[in-house]
Amino acid sequence: MVMNILLVNPMDSGNINTRLPASLNEAQGVYPPLGLAYIAAVLEENNQSVIILDCKALNCTSYDIKNFILTSKPDIVGITAMSSTLYGALEVAKMAKESGAIVVMGGPQLAAYPVETLSYDYIDYGIIGEGEYSMFELVQALESKSDVSSIKGLVYKKDNKIISNGERIVEDIDSLPLPARHLLPMEKYHCVITETPFTTMFSSRGCPSKCGFCFKQPSDKKVRFRDPIKVVDEMEELVNKYHVKEIMFYDDSIVINRNHVIGICEEIFKRNLKVKWESPARIDNMDFNLLRMMKMAGCIRLRYGVESGNEHILKLMHKGITLDKIREVFKMTHDIGIETFAYFIIGYVTETPETMQNTINFAKELNPDWVMFTLATPYPHTDLYELAVKENIINKYYWSDFTLGIRSDRIPYLVYDAENWVSDAYKEFYLRPSYILKKLKKLNSLDTLKKYIRGSKGILSFKMK
């Protein structure tokens, strides 16, 4: 018996622990849920019937979601969830269970609090780690009504107990089919700084870095690379089939392995593939020759995690970089002609008005093409979370209580007035006359102008969720 499977990317609306300002979250764009698309691809490869409902892209209301579930009548509903946006996922799970579906939840939330998440009676199963094969094996077991106890990565209920089979890691990521983008509303995805149509993709999984603010699932800790030929195969399909103008790599950093990115560039040269792409990159992995090759291969933008303009805070974050090294890499990148996007965190534990102003001043000194300032968020099981607990800023059990619904308050900011510092940071950076003039000189289309206007409105009407 073939089961009807619905995979849901829930809305963020109503969630209280997202630290990106609401006004800017609306302006920045909507990206495809690649995790769900990979799961769908494995299921389809094995002759399963799959639908993806991307509530963010389709701007669904609760009524829309409920109506879609009732109309499509899925046997299984799989939902992705992060700890910070859990309540939207729980709302979908409850709707799915009321419709009579089997409910499966995955995503970082399950890696953080599997038992607490499965304590809800409207969630039947959870998946810890990478869900492609775990989900398929679960579907097989449900079809045949066989035992699920040997499915790696699965969390399930038995005899009033919640049992975890550990985490699941896909060792050979080349074994995965390409994401099932034909199930996504590709025309709905957009980004304030990219041309459209655009999309995202992965060339690797995992990250060896140990930044103090970053929550990592077990699968995030093991770095694995795709064959550069397969990477460029996917890029070619995106250009030819979906007519994308820009590709955003969603790797933690495309340059963790120098030979990997060189292999991708050489394959692009070999095929004479003309496509614009961008990627996150670590400061300490970059050099002039590599930057030049990436530029020649179509790289138009690199996203650097700078995070702070204060040496002490950088050390506290375990970034492993210095302000001078950051300056050097930004200069090289600008000299090569690649745009820069810089990420900064404001309001880290022990920050002062002086250190936060250091960060704002450093952002203006580096003068990247784009910046994002976010409030420090103590995600579960991170060094930042432990520091915040040690400083008596947050309760040790905040996230487990939040998961269980014992508390529904926003996790506290870690320093006084942090929200206003983020607001000031955006305004000080983006509203500089020199920055505005630079952007106006680069205007090349009405679409770009509209995006700039949306972004400007987001800054001027700054508000947190």
C-alpha cells in the first residue's frame, strides 16, 4: 500500500524566540526548505506519493493549513521544527493529528529535546539528525505494520515510554538524489539581495568550527563533501530547468576544504557554465588565489561571519579569528571584485555599550556590501547558553520548559537595551549617505529598486517579533 505523505514547512508567525527583527525578516526574502525537498526526493525515488506544503513561501494562515490537510487527506504528515520557532510546528502537528494522520517531527528541535517533544500526544514519531533514510524506513515499516525499533535516528513511543534510537547521519551524501524542487513553489522564493529567480543548494554538510553561539545537531559536526561533478550537475540543472539567475550555497562554509571548492570551480570552467553564485565562507580559509579562481567561476558574493568588532568578544565566541585578519580578507575580497555580506551578533553575554559600539564601528570600517545584525540568542546546548545560565540571566531549564509548554515567555535578552542597539546598528550602517550613493550607482533594474525600498522600510520600521 502506497501512503500519501505531506511534508510541512510551518509558518514563523506567532513564534516568540526568533531574534531576527520582524520588519527585516519580512523584507529579506523566503528560501526553499531543502531538507524537506531532500526527504521528498528519497521518498519519490522509492515510489511514494509526496506533497510539500511550504507555509512560509505561500504565506499560509492557520485556516489555510488546516484546510490543506483536510483536503489532501495525508496518511503521514512530516513537520520540520527549530526550537526557536517550535510553536508554529506544534500547531501544524495538532491539526494533522486531528485529521487522523500519523505525525512525524524532525529538525534541530528533535536533536535538542527529543523526549520533551514526543511528550505531546499528537506527535507520534521524531527523527534526530538527517531524515532522508529514516523517514523512508519509517514509511516502509508503517506500510507493512512492522517493528520500528531498528530504524536509526527514530524516536518513538512504546509501553508509555519514549525511546530514542540515536541520531542519523548520511555518510555518503552523494547517494542522495537531487532535492525534489518540482514539489516546491519555486516562483515564490526570493532574496532582497539576489536576482530572481534564485534558489539554494548544498555542496557539503557539516562544520568543524565550534562557535559558542551555534547549536549543532550530531550530523552538523561531521563534515562531508559532495563530488564536485555532482555539484555542478545540480547547478546546471538549476540553470537549464529552473532558469535560476543566482544560486546561494547553503553550506556552513564552502571553503572548509580548499580542494573541494577548487574542484567545483574547475568543473564550472570545463563546462563553460555561466551562472552567478554565492556562499558562506570562513575568514581563516580565504586567500587571494582562491578568491580569484572563485570570481572567475561565477562567485559574485561571499558571506562572512564576522560577529563582533571587539577582540575580547571574538575570543568569548570561540571564533578563532582576529580583527586584523578580518580586515585583510575583506580587503582582498573587495579588491578581487566579489561582494561581501557580513554577519554580526549584538548583545553577547558580558557585552557593554562600548563593545557593541565597537561592532557597529567595525561594520562601517569594513564597509561590506550588505550586513545583518542579530541579537545574541542562547540556543539550547550551546556555550552561549551555558554562559547565560552561569551569569543567572536565564533559567537552566528554559528550553525544556518552553518545549513542554510550561512557559511561553520570550527568552531574555542577554544585555540591557540590546534591541535598541540592533536597531541603531542597522540605521547607522545602511542610512549612511555614502552607502546609499554606492547602492544607487549599482541600480540595474526596477526589481532591484523595489527590493531596496522593501529593505529600507524594514530598517525604518524596525521592530522585533
